[in-house]
Amino acid sequence: MSEPLALYVHWPFCLAKCPYCDFNSHVRETIPQARFGAALRRELAFDAARLGRRPLRSIFFGGGTPSLMSPETVAALIEDATRFFDPAPDLEITLEANPTSVERGKLAAFREAGVNRVSLGIQSLNDEALRLLGREHSGTQALAALETARSLFERISFDLIYARPGQSLADWRAELDTALNLVSDHLSLYQLTIEPGTRFEALHRQGKIVLPDEELAAALYETTAEKAGEYGLLPYEVSNYARPGAESRHNLVYWRYQDYLGIGPGAHGRLTLGNELYATRRHRAPEPWAERVEREGHGNTQEILLSTDERAREALLMGLRLSEGIDAARFQARTGLALEDCLDPTIFSAALEENYLERTSERLRATPEGRLRLEALLGALVL
């Protein structure tokens, strides 16, 4: 049986660039909808021709701000994908949207186009925090968008950012209570980090933005899991919480290190071609990407055969983010290596002893204590 596939579609345009964001997003006075819609469809057709009729388990429209796409383009891409590949009976089709009134008004059209799950980029329910984060919506607009989404979609997720400058533990508890009373089955809760090349990096360097210290950040993380648990949402990944069965099927493909096709400017992919695994990357800049697609049928700038060691390292870095951890048999089948052969033996032994990792005959997983220290742990553990 051919390797199942997840499809990621990148729409690179935004109304404004958020000061904390290092994603491949671009602001244009006018978005060339027809040109970029046609280029996405052409790139999808190019890859479908060489991949063959694989089972399709999910489609994810990300960005950028994909809710700025025309619903007609979304519908056409869904139709193409489900014609080129064999869609799962429960195919998950997610679209990211922001709570501005312009985007909120298009949600019904996206539902009609075939989207069955929406992820709202709310980031905060506090107006002062939203201004700090450079968001284009208010807390009132966020609540209105949630209400609209709940009337249209059975599956909804939204994002919040915590560990913001000046945020206290009590503030975060109160915001979480409000959010968790509104969420249906899934919530993504991200700790604010300072990313290179962003406006926040410059402000942080100048001392104009001060993040919570390590102790408070850890307390905020622990409170996040505690409060989510009170509402029946479990941490299935470091930053993602869901009711059992409501996990993002698309994102699980990444964390379980399975095949995914990424199309659009800057999109990445991991594709099995023949018996080998390749890392793919599209041209990052929107207009040069479109020119390349129009000229060659695709915007690929990189297609690298991954070595056994590279596959193992990537699978470890992704899989240990999951509460379920890494399935040892699947890891060996995907990488050609046994789990223990990829780990520093001294660090591995110490991590087991300190209860940061758990190892059974079937899988390796990070404990809640280990996930709290995951970044440092992975840096030392993975060879």
C-alpha cells in the first residue's frame, strides 16, 4: 500500500505583519487572487502526477492568512486534491482564519467550499494584549468570530499566546477560564518566544519588551495544562490540547513523522518517492514562486534525499513533542535505526533516572516533567 499523505497549502498574504511573527507572511496592498490561486492548482497537479493515487488523510490551509483567499480558490483546491488522491472517508479539511469582520463574513462560504474544521488565530481575549501583539481584531471581535464559527463548524480550534510581557499567573488563569468555556474540542496554547528577525527581537534587545522569567514561564505552562484538564482537554502535544478523539489529524502527521506535501511559497514537505524519503522546499518569496510555477509547473528550490541519520533526528525531534511519544517499531521502519542508537547513552540514562523520559518495549515518551524541559532535553539527548 502506498504511503498516506497530508496536504498543506500555504497562502502567504496577511493584512499586517505581527511583530512576533517569523512565518513566511507578506503584506500586499492588493492580493493577486487569480494568479496565486492558479499557481497553487498548477503546483498541486504537478506533484500529484509524480506521487500517484495515494490515500489523502487531511488538507490544511495555512499561512499567512488563508481566510484572505477567495472561497472559490479553496473549493477548487479541495476538488483537485480529492480528484488526484483517494480521500479518507473522514477527511479533515482545516482552514486558519483571523477574527476580523472581513474574514468572519467568509466563514460560511468556506464551509460551503468543503472546509470542515476551522482554526482561529485569536491569540488573546484581552484588548491591551492584542494591541501589544499587533493584532487587527479586538476581544469583542474574537468572541463574535467564535460564535460564528460554532454555528457553522463541528470542529473548531483557536490559538492563544501566553507568557506575554507583564502577564501574571492570575491574569492567565482568568483568560484561560474564559477561553475554555468557549472552546469546543481543541485549543493551541503557545508560549511567546522572541524570534530572530522580528520587530519583537529589536524591542527585546533594546529592553523595551521583557518576558516573564523562567520560573514564571514554567508556572504559566503548568497552569495551562492544569486548567485545560479541568475542562476535559488533554495535552496531546507540547502546545496543543484536545478532547480525546479531537486531536488535529493533520498536525499529528508532522509529529508522527509521516508523509506530507507542502505547496505554495516557502512550503516544506516530507515525501516518500520510490523507497527514499525526501525533504522538499518551495521558493519563499511569493512572486518569484509564482513565476517559477508558471514557467516550470512547480516552485521547488530544494529536494534533498534524507540520510538515515537525518530521518532519525527529525523523527526524534518531532515525536518527543507528543504525549504518546514515539512508537519504536514505526520509528525503525521509517528511519532504519533503533531508537537507542540515536540517543546519547549518558543523557538517556540520566533522563530516565530523573523521570524526564519513559521507555517501554513499544515506545519512548517524555513525561510531563520532561516536556517542561523539552528544548534543553532534546538539545542534549539527540545525537
